[in-house]
Amino acid sequence: MPARHSWEIGLLCVVVGITALVFLLAALDAFAVLFLGGAAALGIYTFYLLLAPLLVWFARGTLYARLRTNGVKMSPTQFPEGYQMVVEAAARFGMASVPDAYVVLGNGQINAFASGHGFRRFVAVNSDLFEIGGAAREPDALAFIIGHEVGHIAAGHTSYWRMLGMYLAPFLPLLGPALLRSQEYTADNHGVCFRYSGTPAAMGTLAAGKYLNTLVAYDEMANRASAEKGFFVWVYNAMSSHPVLTWRMWALRDRTRHGKLFMRPEVPPPLGPATPYGQVPAQPPKPVP
């Protein structure tokens, strides 16, 4: 299996622990209000915390409903190229079933995401990653992106209980964004495992769009990860849910170490071949029902 980022589980435990503690305090506050004659009414934050399990469930359900009613479901007859990539990625990562996959209107934006509801898991890809006729402009780039999104599912990032445990992640300075960035690095490892050759075009697409992606000098941009310095560079990365592109490209190119979460890369990439973590499996994927 592709490697999980070395910080992910540790950060997850800390974030889930803080979230559980805050949920407990909210429950005690509600108990005091209802049974011990405490404050006159529940605070708005306590109210939303108590509703967290329902809010997470409702948000996931409505997202899935939106895709089922407005999205174009990939199949052997609709966007067959993307559908086959999803099937092969699920097989490569040892998943028991193939997640649903949808194409949604992008309106010029390059994006894709993965989520779930109940026992179903699904990925969605913006239409701008496809050309007229449903073919991918850069098939390897699309394969990397689909491998990345299916990787989120394979790594357990779309679980309801994980989402509930990370409910406060967006509100935890440094810790929450760092956990999200570590998950993105883990998903990138899945993308590399599925279609390593699509790495430069995929990152070029995120940097300059699908029409100019092949003009992006991948190594030149990755090298800037160690050259771009300064306090605000650090702050911007520390506040981001995704690694900044230069750091992300550096990590995708240098497969001897995990991607940086806080400090910029400084060690030059190794010369010559190196034994990567998340080695691409030698055996072909098995069929998935």
C-alpha cells in the first residue's frame, strides 16, 4: 500500500482528543443548564457542538444527493476513460468495491474531491479536466488526480467517524491545517503509486490550468520550495489545508522522505535512483466487482 504520511496518525490522535474533550465540555454544560439550573440558556457554540453528529451526517447526505441528482455518473458508456481509471485505482489500492464517480460542472475551475455517506464512497471530478467528447486532455494527469482522490477513500479519510472526530480541525490553529496537509500528502502518495508519470502534468494543471500545464517547468518550480523564504511564506503554508504547490512538488519528486508540514525543504534532492517509500506494486491490479 502507498505510504501514509509519518505525521498523520499522531496529528489525528491529538485533534480527535481535543475534539472529544470539547464535546465532553459541551455535554457537561448542557447537563448543567438542563438539570442543575446553570446558565439561563445554552450558548450557540454549545448548541452546534451538541448537534455535530447530525450536522456531519446531514452535510454528507446532501452532498451525495447533489452528485446523484446533478452530476454525470461515470460508467462504461459515460466518461469511460475516467471510469476505468477509478476501477483500476480501487483495484490497485485493494478496495473491496469501486467508489461511485461523478463529473460535475467546473465553470473553469480545476478541482476534484472524495467523500462518503453511509456505506457508500464517491469521488467527483470537475468537468474542466475533460475535453469535448469526454476524453482527458492529459490522461496521465487525470489518472494521478483520480488516484489521489480514490487514495483519500482507501486511506480512510472519508469515514463518518473520522469526519466527526475532526469536526474542530478547521478551528484549531496550526494543528488542524497540519493534519489536513498530512492527509493530502498521503493521498499524493496514492496518486504516485497509481500513475507516477502523471505527476508533473497534474501539478502543472493545478499551477497553470489544463491548457498551460505542459509549459510548467516542473523541476524549476519544485526547486523554488527551498528558495522561497520568509515569515509570510511560512504563515501561508501553516494556514493552508493543502501543502503549497512548490513544497508539494518537491515532495512528489523526492521520494526518499515525507513531505514537509512546517519547515520548507532545504536538503537538495538525491542524485540518481533512490528507494522510495510507497513503492509502486510490481503486480497488476486485480479485478474489482
